[in-house]
Amino acid sequence: MQVKEKRWSQYIPRPLDEVWAFFSRPENLNNMTPGTVSFEICSDVAGVEMFPGMIVRYRISPFGGIRMRWVTEITHVAEGRYFIDEQRFGPYAFWHHLHRFEPQGDGVLMTDILHYKVPYGILGDVVNMLLVEPKINEIFSFRKKAVEEMFGKG
């Protein structure tokens, strides 16, 4: 399977410092993840702004009760501009997620660029098509609605 690329952009009608303050705290992922994923942060990150080298451990159950452990590292942070999380251990053969924030008018254009690869060759391709890609789309669709509820519709 090739590395997949997915992109989402959303205008948030709030000042950059407010948007960055929210998104730069891993604990806020709980507010933006659907309950169907059974997402649980296992690291003590409450009140901690992300930094390069930060390790965040999770438990997730995205597919009918199959529990998985997932570990990501915040590899890059440019305050107010972007951060990158990469999987260190977990269900993907490759995971690189860039979160970009650009001032635009009276708000912020937030762009997510995700590169990922599912393991297991042709079997992984089928699993990606049937389960993984639809679940990723569901998560980011939920996130868009959650951000609109928290910050307003752009």
C-alpha cells in the first residue's frame, strides 16, 4: 500500500492566540474525538502545552471493541504556526500529521495534512478501504463539527 494523504481545512472565526492555546494542549483531543473511537489519553498531559519530544500515550477502540495502544510523539512545534505528531507505536505502519494554523482575516485557517500507511500489504489495502479510511473520515468530520460548536462557524 502506498502512503495515503488526506487534507482538511477549516476556518475558525477566532483570534490565533485563542485557537493555538486550545489546539496546543493534547488533553483537548478528548473534546474533538467521537465516542465511537473510545479514545483515552493515558499520559498525564492535563494543563501541559505541547513541546517537541512530548510523548502521548492513548488507548483507542475504533473497530467494535478491538482495544489498541497508540503512542505518538510531538516532533515539531512552531508556536502559533504548526505542530507535527508522529506515531511511535500503534496500528499504523506510518503516521505523520501536520496541524497548520494561518491567520486569515479576523480568524484562523486551520489545515490538517495527514500521511498514513496501513500495514500488511494487500490485506492492509482492503482493511484501509473498508475500515480505516472511513473511520479517519468520520473522526475528522466529527472534529469539524466539534470545532464549530466550540469556536463558531466560519
